[in-house]
Amino acid sequence: MTKAYAYVRYSRAIQATGDSENRQLTALELFETTTGTKIVEIVYDKGKSAFRGDNARSGNFKEMLDRMQSGAIRRGDFLVVESIDRITRQRVLDGVELLQGILKKGINIYTTVDKKTYSYNDPSRDFENLLMISLIAKRSNEESETKSGRLLSAWKARKARAENGEVIIKKGKSIPYGLRVEDGKLVIHKEEQEEIKTLFELLLKFGINTAIAKINETSLKKWNNGTLSKIIKHKTVIGCMATHRIEYTADGKSKKILTGFIENYYPNLIEPSLFYKAVDVLKSRKQKNWSGRRTEQDFNIFKHCIFCEKCGGKMYYDHRGSRYKGKIYPFFKCDNARVQKHICTADNIRFEYVLGSLLESIKIINRVATEITRDFKGISTQARYLNPKINSLLKIDTESNNLILEDKQKQLISRRTKLDNMNVKMVEADYNVPTKFIQEIAKTEKEIEALNKEILLIHNTFTDDAVNINDTKTVIDLFCTDEGRAQLNSFFKSNDIVFYVSHSKSTRNTVFRMYRKNSNMDERITAITKVFPLKNILEEFDLVDLQTMFDLTIP
């Protein structure tokens, strides 16, 4: 028994609310009445374009083609469509090939708009069918090309209006999170703005996954890596509107290609300085492979910056450490001593000894900074003048320097956004750009380099770090919270501070040396050797042991 299968397609979802679907369905009833063949199934492709063959590659129509190939839709059955352009709007050769493939399987194509049947059964009509199919396919393709051109022109006009400050996107998902449109103007949603600001502040202290997990505890929306990456890529939070074009791959799939930014289109949701600081921190972590998330009972404020004083190898933190009378005692262990005893025989170091040594070093630095005059001969130049880079004790915080720094940072932010925009445009042009454009990029890069140097020079005299380590109490207060511990660790890493430690079980001496090390310097800051008591190790700093402070009982 002959069966008919109807195919209903429209390229834009908005057409579902219009006449397109109803018009196509009404015509199907007339087909059944006219031919006496029952339509056993209606297949929909809603929001699928046939211009580049999307429906035949990934839509429900592809499933119909597969069923024709397998024989589930059999020879002699009908494929009923409103017109040929429901099946294809591709260029003529591609469209005709698709249609001929259907006909050669013995499937009849019936178009309701002109009540015409295209069939492979009558060779005498081959030329007529081929001519008609070709003409219809050609017309449909040209219509789609014209529509595409009109849409492109309309977008260019809208883009030009946006560059002149007009709000062109007034509703829908295209409005960035944190903004609303009221009376034709973009306004900031305060709660969402504060949430975005908090997220970027968390990124300065934690990795992406941890920052997202923390913001999701109180956020109005659920964040994930994708939404955060999109915000960073498109720069919407610092006022940029990203522009795109659609590109089609060899298999007909479409993808958005970033073509540039319209600056100052949106209101700034966060300060550009915070945005770029977070971006730089994320890049730095990726380059240095500072991975791994911090747990609530991870006390390792020395993460990625602590080494064995005996062999120079990495120290790894073992939170489980040793267990005694129902308590957990975290330790540091030399990785070489753990797996290569012939390289290093260093003893394990109880975490409290390292923490106590840090507090002792801060106490010494504080004494140097506040009690000893700068011309005192017994204090090294390094100890005296490296202080401002470690903490804020000798920080020169004049109003003049603050204003200069702020101005330089604004200039740097402007140049960086400009450079990002030009780089995107150069890639979009496949690097086929005028020499003047290349020269402008080079000029901007030099300006950025010069500004970075100027800002670094200002930072050499006073720091702009979020953490000001004024004394041992500052360190203790930060250490007592998960966020504070992350801040301390971030402070050490961003300031290139590293630690070399060792401990002798026989003498109970703990050796602790603090350095600033990078490609340009290798400077010792402090070096102490200290014997800690067996019990109440941190008592001199008015602290109980970690086991009591954090209730480190074996679960």
C-alpha cells in the first residue's frame, strides 16, 4: 500500500507563530483529498535552514533520507512538501543532486503549491522534471542569497548605529547579565553587578572551578566555565559589544566568528583594571600550572613556592600527615627524600614548624622596619630595602603616586582593549591588512610595553597588593580563613617569594630561608634557625596548635 510522508520546514523559529506552518499543514489535507493517499507521518524541521543544506545534514529531514536509504520509506511512497524550496535552497548543482537522489530511490515528490508530482518512473519526463527542479532550485537559492545579503546590510547598518551610541539590542538573551533596558536605555542591575564583581575578585584568589563554586553558593544564576569564558572573551563587563559574522564549515555547520568590539557600548559592570587583573592572573596560573583546588582544611599557604633546604627539591604537603591519639598532624615532605633516598635524606617537617618560622621571619622584618634606622651598619641593604616588596611596612603611599598609578593603569587598559580589537580585526581579514594597520598595532604594543614598565617602576616604591602584611597578626588573621589562606598563597606567588625549609629530628632545629626568585633576581630576604617546643608549638604567637584550632580529629 502506497504511503505518504509530509515534510514541514521553516528556517526561523519565529515563523512558528506566523502563517508558514499553518499554510503548509492546510495544503496536506488537500493532498489527501485529491490523491486518495493517506499521510501516515508529518516530519517537522523547525528553525532549520535549507540554504546551505542544514536540514539534510543535521535536521529531521536527514532521518527521512536515512529511512529512504534503508528502505523504511519504500519505492512508490510519496514525499509531500509545500514546494521544492522546503527540501533545498542550496546552489543548483547541490540541490538537484539531492532531489535526484530521492527520485532515483523510487520516492515520488509531490509539491502542494502547484499540485505537481515528480517521479523517476516516467523516462519521457526526465528532461521536464530536471528543468523544472533546476529552475525552482535556482530561484529558491537566489531568494535566499538576496535575504542573506539584506540581513548582512541590515546588520552593518545596526552596527554603525551601535558605534554611534544607539542601543540596538533591547530584549532577549543578547542583553548581558547584569544589565536591563529601560525606556530605551541600558541600566545596571545592582545585585547582578555586585555578583559579577565578586566573581572576578574571587578569580584573583582562587582557580576558576573554586571561584565558580563559591559564587554559586549565593548567586542569582548558576555560573559555569562556559559562561565565564564567554564574558572574558567578549569583554561585555567592561563595556564592549562583541561583533560577529557567521561562517559555514565544509559540512554546512555554522559558527560565530568574532570580528571585533564596539567599545563603550555597555555601561561598565566592573572596573577594567579588575577585569584585566583577573585575566592576567588566569594566564599566569595556566603558564605556571598552578592547578588543584583548595579544600576547607588545606592549610598549605606555601603551595607551589616551598622547597627542600637540603636538596632544593619540591616539598609536597600531606594534610593527613601523621595520626596520633585521634588527631591529624599535617606535614611537609621532600619529594626527593620520598622516592630517591640517594639524593636527599631530609626529615619530614611538621606544618606548625614552617608556619612558626614564617611568623618569626615576619617578626624580624617588622623589627627591622620599625626599630632599626636605615643607616645601621649591621643590617643588609637587601633586608632594609626589600621590605616594601614583601609587605606594606615601608610602603610609600603618597597621593601623588596613587594618582600617577591610576592614570597609567587607565592608559594601559585602553591600549590593551584597543590591541585586542585590532588583533581580532587582523585575524578576520586573514592578515591581509594595510601596512598602516600593522604599524598601528606595533605602536600600540610598544605603548603597552612602556606603560607596563612605568607601572612596574611605581610599584617598586609602593605596592598595590590586596594583602598588606603588617605584622604577625595580619598573617594569623588571614591564615584562620580559607579565603585568607588563598590570599597569602597568591601574595607569595605574585611577588616571586619562595621558601627553603628543613628540619632535623635529632637536634630539633628548623631551618627557614625566604627568597625572592625570578628570571631577573635571586635575593635572600630572611634566614633563621629555630628550635620549637614539642608542645604548644605556636604559643609564643598566642596560637594553640592546629589540632585544637581547627578540630583536626580523625573522622
